[in-house]
Amino acid sequence: MQMKNLMNPSHQTFATTFIGEAYPPCTNPISSLAPITLRELKLETHHRGRVLIVRTFGIPTRLSAIQSAIEDENKDVDHLAIQNLPLTAVTEKVLPSGAIVAIKEPYYKITADGGVMIRVDHPSDFLHLESGDALVPVRLRSIPGQNKQDKTSTQLKENGNPPGVVIGRRLQTIIPRPWVCAKMRRRICDAFSIATVPMLACIWVIMSGRSMMP
């Protein structure tokens, strides 16, 4: 019975990952490591004596590792994966959007699907930094959207609309808010008045022509 439970996918979940040759964690203090940027990384290399400082963006995910998109001071972007974290680790707390993190002696590798990523196998090689930390590059200290949650596509669409205008959800019609109604009514009335004069003149000419017919 116990064996059946282990073999039944509904009772057990297994996370898989490809690992290379075992390597020790970095034991050097972060202050003793020389900075490195994303464009300097070399594939399948452990960059000994170096530290990569980046900022996360987007929504983190978790498969076998907690993963997120990252950018460095040059605005280059890449993919970061933190392995071997406890199952109780909260994804959004490990790699929240906008966090500044340091990776000691980063390992840049090719993934099983042919992509690339910075892989951290030892959680102790991964550190959160405050934006005011002296180790943080100046360009990473100001965080776009800091203290703001990621917005939905609907919120972004509404932010892009002109001030005072709401886009109808079904008909996509422009509905003016109360403070612009008076101005719009005035413009509509003026336009109607301008258009009405020549229209009435045309009607008068037509009716006059008919009355003159035998």
C-alpha cells in the first residue's frame, strides 16, 4: 500500500533538475569579491573571486528552482535560478520584483532546453542588498515602480487612456466623465449650430424651387 502511494502522482510530486560537477560554496566575504556584469559572464564557468549584482523584475516563478528575470547596471537582462531552497520558501519573498541581489562567484550555464541562466546551487551564495548599500551600483539604486505592485494589463490600459476618459469594457466607446461633459456639450452644440445653418439653407432652396414649379 505504501509503495502504491509513492508511485501514484496524485500523492507525490518530484522535482527534477540537471546538475553538473559538484562544487563548493563561496566562503569569501562579499566585500572581497570583484564586481562582474552580465556581458562579462562566460558559459559553463564559475567566476571565482567575482560577484554579480543585479535587480529582479517581473513575477518570479517556481519549478525545480525559484526563478526570475534580472537586469544589471548596463540594462542587460538574463535569467536567474536559485536551487536547493526548502519547499517552505516563499517565491515572492526570495525573488520579489525590484529586489537588488548579489550572486557570489556566479555560475553561468546552458539549460537543458538550450537556453542560458545564472544558476545558484548554494543558497548561501545568494544575498539580498539594500538599495543604499555601498556595493550597489548607482544605476541600480533607483528602482522603477518601487513599493508598487505589478499592475494588470487592464490597469496599464486604463493608465494609457487620456485623463478624464473611461473606455467602455464591451463597446469600447469613449464615455466622458462629469467634469468634461459641459465642455463637450458646448462643442457639440456649436458644431450642430454651424452645420444646421447651411442645411436649413439647402432645404429652403429646395422647397422654393418646388413652389416655383408649375
